Amino acid sequence: MTAIDRTLATPEAQATLQALRQSIDNIDAALIYMLAERFRHTQAVGELKARHDMPPADPAREAQQVSRLRDLAGAARLDPDFAEKFLAFIIKEVIRHHEAIARKTGANGTA
């Protein structure tokens, strides 16, 4: 808690703030673990694509995902534009990983 938080808030408000921040910290931890799990799966996709000489990017799949996540964001009362930007960042990173896997694997399909 910062000095400003302590000087402007009642003890009850300070306790509420601390509880809210703890919840945010827990959610942040869950997000990190979920992203790690997601990237483990996309890593497997990249390896499969490299073995079968498939392109790293799939624009049709990406468009489907953007549409689906925008709908989910709207239902969750999250700004769909924010959700799309977040997904675009993730997709860019996934494609970068897939390209690296393809380079490492080479044309013969073996690492």
C-alpha cells in the first residue's frame, strides 16, 4: 500500500483495498498459468505443422478466433476491442514460435 493510500483512506477502506488487490494478484497468477498452458498447446500445434510442412499462420482460423473472442468479450462485459488486441498480441507470439519451430525442424520434418 502506498503512502497516499494510507493517508486518504479509513481503516475499513484500507482493508477493502487490500482484499481487492489480493484478488487481483490471484487473478493475475491464474492468467499467467492459463497463458502458459495455452502456449504449451500452441507449441504442440507448431511442432505438428512443422512436421507436416503446414504454414505457421492460419488466417482463416485467426479470423474465427477473433470473432469468437469478440463475442465472448461482449458476453463477459469486456471491451471487444481490447479482447481483439490482446488476442492479436498472443497470435503474433504464437506465429513467431511456429516460424522458429519450422526453421529448427527444417524441410525434412525432423528436429
